[in-house]
Amino acid sequence: MSGRVSVPILRELRGVLCQCGGKKLRDQTFCRACYGRLSRTLQLPLWKPLGGGYEQAYTTALEILRRPV
């Protein structure tokens, strides 16, 4: 993202509601249930820093989580 951080992603990261509507801890990407639905290869990139690959990892994870179960 060329050093710029997406404001909506930052707001969601700083919030306490997961994209599913469940509760999550501030500064965590997803609630425990959503995070657990992701494979380890999708979980690990979510620990990258903002502006350093986190945004792409978040977008990919959202695509997976929004698929019907």
C-alpha cells in the first residue's frame, strides 16, 4: 500500500467488533471464532505490520471468511 494505511482497516483493527458481529479484542483482527476458521497459512500474515503486508492479508482473510460455510 505504499506506506499508507487504509482508514477503514485501521478502524476495524482498533475496534472491538469483528466483521462477523462478534466481540473481539482491540488491536486483534478477528474474533477467536473467525480467526480459528482460517488456515495457519492465512493466520500468520495477519501478524505483519500495517503498511507492510497486513492489508493484503486482511483482505484475503475476509474473502475466505465471507464464503458460505
